[in-house]
Amino acid sequence: MSFRRGKEDVRYTMTEGIKIFEIALASQKTEKDARGSAFWLRVERNELIPNRRGESLRDFWKENLHDGLDEYMREAVTSETRYCHAFKQIPQVRFQKKEGPYQQAEMRLFGAAQIPVDSLRYKAD
């Protein structure tokens, strides 16, 4: 699936794919079927996913509906699909440890409550 930017076709990005799943799945409560062209034409008119035609959105949804979002994401990562139009790869988030007054106050609150900070972190089994 792609849209034209000049003479170049631009494939769907991961963020667009996720948004399509979000829109289609959210519509199941109000729409009879997100596979219909009328639904995706409304999505196009409302510019929920800019520069994409309703027909292309519907085709993307029909192709990926049965495999689900997990499989779409696995395939997107292995096929080097762009993360978004601004970034080719998924950005890596780096956290910096800051020792400012806010963090110190937060640590005093944890200490006052006698809650170990490590117990607040999610631990995978």
C-alpha cells in the first residue's frame, strides 16, 4: 500500500499501520463493517491518516485484518518498513538520570512511605 508523493510511491509506515488498526477496531462498536468502502472514504475525508486514499486504506485493512496487529508489526520490523515518515527506524528512547530537586523530593516521598523503588518497576516473568 502506498500513496504518491510526486512520482514516488510511499509505502505505509508502522505508525500508519497501527493507526489503521486502531480506527478499524474502534469502529466495530458503531460500524457494521470496516471492510466497506464507505467507511474508509469517511476516514479519508476526515483526514485521519493524511495523504492516503480511502481505497488504499481499505485494501491495507483487508490484507492485514486476519493476521492481526502483532503479525503486521513482526513483518514490518523484519521487512524494514519505515517507522514513520520522519524516521526510518524505530527511535530509541534514552533516559537520563537527573538529580534535581524534583527527583530528590520524589525519593523522600518513597522513603517516607517505605516503599522500595525496585518494587514499583514492572518485572516480566
